[in-house]
Amino acid sequence: MTERRRRVGVMGGTFDPIHHGHLVAAAEVQSWFDLDEVVFVPAGDPWQKSDRGVSPAEHRYLMTVVATASNPRFTVSRVDIDRQGPTYTIDTLRDLRSATPDADLYFITGADALADIFTWRDAEELFALAQFVGCTRPGYTMDEATLASIPADRVTMVEIPALAISSTDCRARTRRGEPVWYLVPDGVVQYIAKHDLYPPDAPAASPPD
Ligand code: ATP
Ligand code: MG
């Protein structure tokens, strides 16, 4: 009897901070596809200054480790944060493929990220490297044209329990002094506070008299 090939989920993200939307999506896809492991892959630091400063990679990596520590099927990879330059999904998948050549890869993304797929580099090779799993996300719908242009045998849409949580909102709440308890894991709440990751915005300078 041939052994079943290992199945590895890949959950890429900025994770600034990681929240329960990410964790529920990963857990749901793990169970749906009977994955042996889900690897969380925090993105590298943008090499050019983006619109907003992204927290340093080491903080985002450690929050991801804290958030996933209790799940025996969840692991965290440094491939993207240890690579120079901006993160492209093609590089993530190539690196993970060479690290685990005998595994089938399942790339997990929210509906918003999947909609951008054709702006990603090397879409053809992406589909060859991994099966794609698009998770529903409150506030985002996939338009018919995008769905129709994705190879049906390479993408599966999965409906996950709706959690209208985003990292953007978690950062904004923290800056306003509002709680993020229960939106992110307890250890992540404490990590954010310990390192003061999202301090209140500096008050705008008052206009001259
Ligand atoms: P930001 O607001 O900073 O963009 P985010 O909440 O979108 O953060 P990312 O790190 O950008 O989080 O997302 C990583 C992946 O997780 C993406 O594929 C995204 O679509 C997916 N994702 C994020 N939040 C949810 C959610 N609440 N439900 C389902 N998928 C999600
Ligand atoms: Mg996002």
C-alpha cells in the first residue's frame, strides 16, 4: 500500500499582529483538508518605506510563535523574514517546496488576498507549486470575473466561521487605548503591551496663532 503524501498548509501574512481570524482560518482548513501541519509564514520587512511602518519582523515572528505555540499542528517558518527584499508568494512556496519536497502544499489565503492573485508574480508557477484555498472573510466578496479566471482544479473556496477581525483594526484599537482582548490570543495582547508596539499617534501640532 502506498503511503499517503504529507499535506502541509501554508498561511502567509504580515501578522501585525496575528489575530483569531488567522487562527480560525488555519484551523478550519487544517481540518477540512486533513493537513498534517500548517506553517505560518510572517512576511519579511518591506525594503522600501511603505505607507505605514510595519512592525519589525522579529516582533511579528515572535507574536506568531506565541499565538500558535499550543497547537501541535501549527508551526512558524522564518523563510520570508530571513530573505532579503520584499516577500513574494512564489519565493515562499519555492523555499518551502525545497524544504519539504515530498509534501503537497496548500496555500491558505483570505478572499481579499486571493482576489489579488493575478497581480502576483508568476501566477502560473504558483498554481503548479500549491493548491490554493480561499477563505471567506467578512466584508470581502470575490467578483465573478476573478473567480472565473482562476483554474478551478487549483483553487478551493472554503466558508469559515465569520470573524470580522483585521490587524488594521487591532492596531487602531490599541492606539486609541481600546482593548484587543479576545480578538487576539492572550499572549499576543501581553506581547503588544510589553513592547508598546502600537503607541498612540502623536497629537497633531496645533496650528500657529
Ligand atoms: P492588515 O489589516 O494589516 O492587512 P490582516 O488582518 O488582513 O492585516 P494579514 O496579515 O494581511 O492580516 O492577512 C494574512 C492572511 O490572512 C491573508 O490571506 C488574509 O486574507 C487572511 N485573513 C486575515 N484576516 C482574516 C479573517 N478575519 N478571516 C479570514 N481570513 C483572514
Ligand atoms: Mg491584509
